[in-house]
Amino acid sequence: MSERMSIAPGTFEHQAGFDAGETHGGIRLGKFEAMYEEIFAEVIEDGVITVEERERLDKAADSMGLDRERLRKLEAALQSAWEAHHNVRIVVQGGPAAISYEDDAGRASLIMPAPVAVPAAPAVAGESEQIAALRKEIAALRARIRSLEGELDDARNNVAVEVDLGSVAAVASEDDPTDLQRRIRQDPTDPEPMRLLFRWARANNKLDEQWCVASALSFLGKASAEERALFDQHRKRDLPRFTNAVSSDAWRRLVFHPDEELLVGDIFSVITSAVLLGRVSALRRDKLLPKLDPSRRQDPATSTISAVRAIAWSAAILGLKPPPIFVDPELSQSIEMIPGVPPNLRVGSRLLSGRTPLEVAFECGRTLASFREEHFVRWLFPGIPDLEDLFLAALSIANPALPIPPHAKARVAPIAAAIAPVLEPAHVDRLRGYFLRFVEEGGRTNLQRWAHGVDKTACRAGFALANDLETAGRILAAEEKGLGERMQDLVVFACSERYFNLRKQLGVALTS
């Protein structure tokens, strides 16, 4: 049976002596997790909180060790997210026993931008309802155009001009690895600086660096006979035997892509759990939250399914706690993240069979990288405009006096109102500290570049687990045309000092 069709039992097991270290970087949900799952999904379902439901909320607060004031703040945040998404305002009638709502257009949403609020077009005597509706739609479109024009002006005023003189610099020295690696970054398809780096590593008796560069040249199909022979000699078709996990410091120094600004991720990490809470509540209320079959949940400690063991194996190496795992052979995807508190993974048919262990490792690694608290909002809100609104909301919580253009503030203010009550005082203090640093560093960022950097970081994590460029290239070729941007980055990464040091920390570096 071919390697692709069979994974031997015990493949995804850590060798004796593997040091998992401490888990870090995952989403921190705190004690709101159980409370939310127990109560809010049912209470807010119909938009009415009855006397009995109020008693349930208060009883849960006592059982969870939450004070009543803290619980009211959580409710205020969830209510704000509800109002923002559904363009309604909840008002109390007759005390806290019942809640009804009335229209209030123009509020933002944690799910998608809300429709622009416009005054109703004046009706003309004798016109049909259809014409009146068209007039109203035209007025709405005109208002939206004005809003987009304002956003376009802001975008033009905030375009960062970047200058890179690396391409016109003097020819790199053949014995300077830093210059050679810079040239590789400039053109990952040029074999010349890789060959020079290979020779430098050989001259300095650095076997692992030689092999890594040879793997990049072999992947590109530009390796010499010597380079290919060394690559084939030390290449392993099975999984690496890691001795240590990726530490929190190593993630930031060695794995994160340079375009992924650390401070931006730090700011997002503070609000991740609050944003997740609002997103899940909105999806559940709109009947859009996928339902998971409890009978299909797997325990990695006892499961005999290779893909399930692979997720737990990968999480341990990446220093993360494995999320709840559900197996669904009817799912055509490889692996899918499902919003929840906590978020879940659903494993589909394409990961359950027909994949090599290295392919499974790559898929698990890049998926689990999205579970880091710095990255999770990138998955929750893949659209750059949504990330911009969330980022501004976080900054406005840190500094309520932050000057925001009126058309942007109309979107951002309701989001901040939904997030702020859920944050602990320590979270707000962290945001304030990050805000001050952000201002000190110039107060500008490019969230599109940051988002693409997060995507490349995820691929780097998958590559570190699979330890094979050809495996990564095979998977990414189905998603990118030719040698795409993410695959080119992996070629650069394979020849970088960061990757050399990461392999040393993981205990897989070759020794002479």
C-alpha cells in the first residue's frame, strides 16, 4: 500500500523525553466560557429576558463565582453586539422582567458593516409604492457613495510609501551569510545566492545549514549534483523526531513573519475573547452557527484516528492546547475551524484518508497557528475593513478621546461598546500600554500587510512540523498559481537564520 494511502499506527506520537514545556499563546476565555454556554445562547434567543431567565442568570452568576455587577457588564456587551448586528435598540419596559425592541438603523456590527442610515425620501402624491421604494433605495445608494468617498479619501491620505534600496545595493560578499540571505529574500527563485550560502555553510562545517539550503535548491529544481546528493542523504520521509516544543519567545523571534507586526497582534490579542463571544452570539441568534454532533467528538488521548492524534501531536509541539476535535467524514474539506466558546475543529474526509503523514502535519500546523490569540481575529474576520474597525475599536477603548473620522466612528463606536464591558481592568491597562507604544512608534500600520504576514506565519508553522518543502509546495500549489507568495516565503524561510535556529530549538538540526 502506498505511503499516501496509509499512516502507520503510532506515527503521531512523541518520542521519549519530548519536552512539551508550558502551553502559551492560545485564546484565553476565562470563566465566561461556561457561563456563556450555559445561559446566553438560550436567554437571548428570542430577544426577551423573562423573570425566570433573570433568576437563571443570577443563579449562574453565583455558581460561577461572578458578582452581579460583572454579569450585568457582560450582558451589556452582548446586548450591544445584538443591537449592532440587527439594527435595533433594546429598551426595558416595566423593569428588568421583559425587553422589547424598536428600530434604530445605522449601527455597526461585529459580523458585517451595517446598512447606512438615511432619511426616508419624501413621497410624491399619487406615486406607487414601487416608485417610492426605488426613491428610498436611490437615496440609500447616494448616502453609501458619500460614505465610500470619505473612506477613499482617508485611504489615500494614509498610504505608506516604502523604499527598499536592497535591489540596488552592492553585490553581496560571498562569505557574508547575512548579505546572501538578503539576496535570497529579494529573489527566492535565483539559485546563485543559495549556492554561495551552501558553500559558506560547507566551509564552516555547518551541516544542518547546508542541508536546509540544499532542500530549497532541490525544491526549485536547481540543485547541483553535490547539493542534491547531500539533500537526499539526510532527507527523511517520516515525521521529524522533535525533542522540544516551540517556546513563546521562539514563536515571536523565529516563526512570526516580519510583516506581522508584533504590536498589532498584541493589541488584537487583548480583545480576541470578547470579539469571539460577540461573534458566536450573533451567529447563534441568526441560526448560522454550525451544529456539531457530540457523538463525533474525539478524545486525542484515546482516539485511534490518525488525524485526531496528529492535531494533538502538532499542538504539543507548537506549545498550544488542542481545541475540541470533531470528526465528520461527510465534510469535503481537510480541516475546518468552527466558532464556539471555545472554538472547535472539525476534521473532514480529505484529512481522514489519502494523505501522507507530512501532509497531515503541514495542514495541522498552519491551522493551529490560527488559534494563537494574536491571530484568531484574522480567521474570525478575514476582511481587511473588518479588521480595521476592530483595531480602531481597541484603540478607542484604550483612549476614548482618540480622534476618529465621523463616518468611521459610526461603525467603530458600537463595536467598542460591545467589547469594553467584557474586558477586565487588567485588559484595559494592557490596551493603554499598547496604545502608548503604538503612538510612540509612529501611530501607523498596514493591516493588509499584517494579515498576509499572519497567513505566511501559519504556513511557516506547518512547514516546521512537516520539515519538507515539497510537501508544502504540493499543498499550496492547489491554492496559489505557480510558485505563489506563501511558497516563495517558505523557500526564503528555509534558508534563513531564523529557521536554522528554530530547528536547533526543536532538536531536529543535523550535526556533523
